[in-house]
Amino acid sequence: MPAQVDREKCTGCEACVSACPSEAISMVDDKAQVDPGTCTDCGICVDECPVEAISMVD
């Protein structure tokens, strides 16, 4: 399952954007947004997020 961003927790730091190897994360209104069609479910963004705003959904 693709990563999900909790927009209330996201601070817009863009750490996930630069960490994503498939370039599936972009910034929309200063918050991270994952493209589920491009996300490869690797979970790197989950580990990179300093505020734990990203999770992998079952």
C-alpha cells in the first residue's frame, strides 16, 4: 500500500520529497502529498519524516 501523509502533522520540511527514490512525493499547499500510482511502497519516507506524519497503510 502507498504511503499516507497526515496533513495535520506535516510541517512541510520536504525531507520526504528528497528521500523518495521514485519521486512519488510532491508539495501541495506546503504539505507533502504522495502519488499512489508512483509510490513503490518502500517506506523510506516514513523513516525520513521528523514528525512522523507519514505511514504505510494496510
